[in-house]
Amino acid sequence: MFLAQDPKNKRQRLGYKGLHKMVRKLGAVAGVEDINPHRFRHTFGTEVTRRGVDPLFGKELMGIKSVQLR
């Protein structure tokens, strides 16, 4: 989804640590505290549910394999 920008890994897929670092830096610029990539996933799941999407379809959209509902 994202490509690394550092010279050592230029144009290679950005790993979780690199993505985490990028999100934290952007959050600091935007003045958002305690931001991490998982927060976006959680927000997406919450919004899908609030908008009335079927929970099983919401799980499919998020790539959740388990069919167990909470």
C-alpha cells in the first residue's frame, strides 16, 4: 500500500514499523495524540457498524476471518 522512502529500502513495501512511525509523525503534525495504524481500523469498524452495515459483511470488509460475533 505504501512504499518506503528511506534510501536503504527505497521503493520497497513499507512494513508495519515504518507505517507506525509515519502515522505517529503525521499525527504529531496534525496535533493528534496517541495515534497508530490500528486506530484507523477501529474507527472504520465503528463507522461501518453505526451506518447499519451487516456485521458479517463489515467483518469481511475488514478482513476478519472469525465468524464469532461479540
